Amino acid sequence: MSKIILVDAWNTFITEEGVFTKMQELLDSFENRKIILTNANDEEKLKFGIVNMPYEVFTLNHNPNKTEPEFYKKMLEFFKLKPEEVIYFEHNEDAVKSAQSVGINTHHYDKDKKDLESLRLFLENNL
């Protein structure tokens, strides 16, 4: 079974300019299923442009947020997945720690450096 790539939404895959196309090209080079994770509610998804995404979007509408381990437990339960069946990249360090605390292999993506090479290596080495 191939692992699912969990993708951080705002400030990672989606920026103020819209979808980060170079990141999408990188992600599309992998055949794995992708799921975008966000805290956003419906109003915020519109505001931040998290609509008509190329991958499915999962949110719990801030109940709880991604900085809380319960978010990842509920997400895994929703998709009937185990932590070892997914890998994740996220810009928020607290959310990274939260995902790791439930056993998800998580890469901290530096949203300022936009280091796609380190992301590519993380994906290649963990899928």
C-alpha cells in the first residue's frame, strides 16, 4: 500500500498568490493520494482561496485545530488510516509536533525559504 501525502494548506500549498504551482508540480510527480489539511471553516476557505483544489481538502473547522493532537486522531479515524500509512508536511512548528505526537512522520516545511528540495527528499525517502 502506498502512503498518502498530507499537505498543509495555508502558507504552504496555498499562498496569497494562490496555489504554489512549483509545489503542485512536485506533488504531482508522485502517484500517491494527497489530502490537504486545514483548520479553515467554509468562510475562511473562501477568504484564503482554499476552493477548487486539485486534491481533497479535510478540515475540522477549528474544532480542534491542527496544533492539537486530537485533530490528527480525528482525521485518521475519518479516513480509516493508521499513522504509518501517511506522511505530512506542515509549516507550523506546533502543528508538526502535534502530528508527530500521534505517530505521523512529519516534515517541518519552512514557508519563508520555500525549500522544495528538502521537501522532495522527505517525500522520496518516506514514501
